Amino acid sequence: MTGSNWTLQSLIDGKMTVTAFCHKTSCNHSKVLPLEALRDRFGPDTPAMEWHLRPKLKCELCGSKVVGLIYAPDANKVSGMGKAVPGKSLYAKAKGE
């Protein structure tokens, strides 16, 4: 998955999460975006880079349109993200798993 070609579907397929956060100092709200719902609303081939998504977003608490995005692997869907994978990681072996 290359960053310049991210779509909503490629983020889902790549087991990624996108967290939006409000830049308004008095708010600082954040939320993991529901990528499947966004895909269903806008289509799977919708570009999903920050400059594509940000204009579509606003803070659900204060209404500010000054938001940022963080892209990261979904720790619940990607093995090795702080979890011991039995028989596959050095950490798991050290724990006797």
C-alpha cells in the first residue's frame, strides 16, 4: 500500500485505522473513523489521503473543521502490534507460549 494511492478500501484491506482529532485547544476530541461506513457512503475508490478526507470532516463535539488525521495499523487486526503471537515471536517464546 503506497501513501499516494490510498483509498478507503485500501486502508480497510491494509488493516489500518484513521483517527481524527480536533485541533481546537478547548476541545481536543478524537475518534477512530468508521472506514467501512465511509466506504459505503462515498465508495471504495474514494481517495483517502489526509487532504482528501479533512474537508469532509468536522468535530462532532464542537463543530470545528480544523482537524488532523493519524494513520496507523489496527492493533486489533495486525499481529505483532504489542501482542504475543504464540510460537511466532521472540516475546511469545520467552513467555513460554
